[in-house]
Amino acid sequence: MKKDDCIFCRIANGEIPSKTLYEDRDFRVILDLGPATKGHALILPKEHAADLYELPEELAASVFVLAKKMAVRMTERLQCDGMNLVQNNGEAAGQTVSHFHVHIIPRYAGDGQKISWVPGKPAQEELEAVKRQIAE
Ligand code: 5GP
Ligand code: ZN
């Protein structure tokens, strides 16, 4: 279902114009208005899902296939040197638009952008505890 007050629903369904790179029954791929690098694109499902938790499994499966196709094409066309796929869920994770989307960010040697974190140094016991918390 589309949500009338959701900007990405309106873009994905063509009510608001966008720089569209690709479209099919389920998805629209557009250029990000505030690109991290040249070619930064967003995959938007046409159906509203706020985030990964709400995304139906069939779309979760097909979105990665589409991400691969776009990454291959964009790498060929833009001659970039690498590619980041980024997908934020929740404010704490940096999500600013509450409609599921995948960022496709072409990377160019020396582009100066950072998509990174500070690595922790957990003890073995900590790793074991978190493993148990998730896996058991
Ligand atoms: P998030 O932080 O939620 O993962 O990413 C939201 C992204 O959407 C940002 O990179 C931002 O630049 C982009 N964005 C926000 N509003 C619009 C819009 O109206 N059109 C387009 N093309 N991109 C948008
Ligand atoms: Zn939406």
C-alpha cells in the first residue's frame, strides 16, 4: 500500500518527478538529491514499508538482486572504483526518511567520503555472550 503523506511513496509511484535510473513493477531507482558521490542512487520499493522490519520477504529478496544489477551497470557507466550499499533502519541508525530504501554509493579513489565506524576491542567473553544472546 502507498501512503499519501510519504514522500518516497509519492516519488516511487511517479507522483513527484525524480531522476529515475530504473523502474519495474516493484521498484524505482532514483538519484539521491544530496549525493555522497557522483551517481549516489536510492532503491525505493513502490509499496510502503517504513524499514527493513516491515519489508515483505519477497521484496527483501528481490531488492538485493536489483542492487547487484544497478551496481554492475553503474560501475561500467561511471567507471567508479568501488561501491557501498548502505541501508539505515531507525533514527539511531541514521534513517531520516521512513520509507525503506537502499543507498547505492559509487566510490572513487580519493573521493574523501567516509562510510565507517570505530572498531571496538571486545574480550572473548563479550563476543561469546553476544553470540549466545543472538544465536541461542
Ligand atoms: P537515510 O538517511 O534515511 O538513509 O537517507 C535518506 C536519503 O534521502 C538522503 O541521502 C537524502 O539526501 C535523500 N533524500 C531526501 N529527500 C529526498 C527527495 O525528495 N528526493 C531525493 N531524490 N532524495 C531525497
Ligand atoms: Zn512510503
